Amino acid sequence: MSDPSKFRNLAIIAHVDHGKTTLVDQLLQAGGAYRANQAVQERAMDSMDLEREKGITIKAKNTSILWNGYTINIVDTPGHMDFLAEVYRSLAVLDGAILVLSAKDGVQAQTRVLFHALRKLNIPTIIFINKIDQVGIDLESVYQSVRDKLSADIIIKQTVSLSSKITLTENTSAEVWDSVIENNDELLAKYIAGESISQKELAQEEQRRVQDASLLPVYHGSAKNGLGIQQLMD
């Protein structure tokens, strides 16, 4: 009998054209839905003729992948405003969501509508800043847009180098933990008193806050080129 604790229902949500369906294609590749030498079918989840013709997702659909012993049921939701009702129908079954943002366009009006729905249902959410390989990206402005328009309770999980070769490394700066401990009286008291806080304590508090939807991890990448997919999956 399958262990229900090893299943997760995860929605991919975004404003139209921010790369949501392309991200799903990459997650399918990473999760073994395709053989290593098999080309990924572009927009694999868009099965309706009209979806392929228009290049948009109209109906929410789901598929499953395996990752680190977990079965992850991925729900690909419409990104166009005309199909928001389809998105809302998908939210009731979720354990979590990935909210995709274009690094070029940042938070859009529909992004705020979708995020409000996730917050209302208290759904744990990861923010994935997509398309970081485009020219003229200013990640600091994207972060500030998220803080101003969505939530200030974010934790930037990666340090990004936008040189000729984009690199993503784990963010280990001391500042990254400020947002983790600020709502924990015990850890905050230890910090003020100059006492050491272990990595285990920080990780546990981060996990607790992510799971209760009071902290949003931020990851980066390019779904088109498969950049950052491994870190997002982990």
C-alpha cells in the first residue's frame, strides 16, 4: 500500500508568459518522465488543439514525477486572466505551489491576484524567478517588487552571478537568516543575547515557517534552458 506521506500535490502558477508551462516541461524531464536521450515535447501538458494554437494553457491538468522517494503530482494551471476560475478549482487539493515570476517583468497584476488566493488558503509557496538569462535583468528590483506587492517575508535561497556564465550558489550570508528568526521569540532572544544559533535550529525554523506559509523561499533559473531546475526540485 502506498505511503500517503510520500505524496505531494503541487501547482505551478504564474501570470501569462512568465514561463510556467515551460517549467513544467523541465520538471518532467528532471523527474524522469523522459528518457535521457529523448527530446522534451514542448508544452507537453497543453494537449488541446486551441492551447497549442494559442500557446497558452486553458484547462488545468496534472501529471506525476518521482523525486527523492516522493511522488509529486504536478498541476499545470492556466496563466491567462480569462481562465482564473480554472486556477481556483485547482487550489483546494494542493500541498504547495510554485509561483513563477519573469525576471524581466516582475510582479504583475494577475500575480497579485494569484498570490492572494494562495495566502487565503494558507498554501506553502515557493517563488521561482524565471528567465534570469535574459538581457538587462535587475534581480534587486524584482526582490523589492515582491516585498512591496506580495510579501516582505521572503528568504533568498541563492546567490546569483549574472556574468557571461550564470551561476547559482547557496546563499549562506548571515542576512539570509534574519527573516527566519524574526518571528521566533526564543531564537530572537538568543540572537540579541549574542548566543550561537545552530544550523539545525535555523533549518527547523525555516521549514516550520515555509510549511505554515509565513515564509517564501525564492529560487532562480531559466526554464527554457534548464537552469536552476535541480535546486528547485530539491
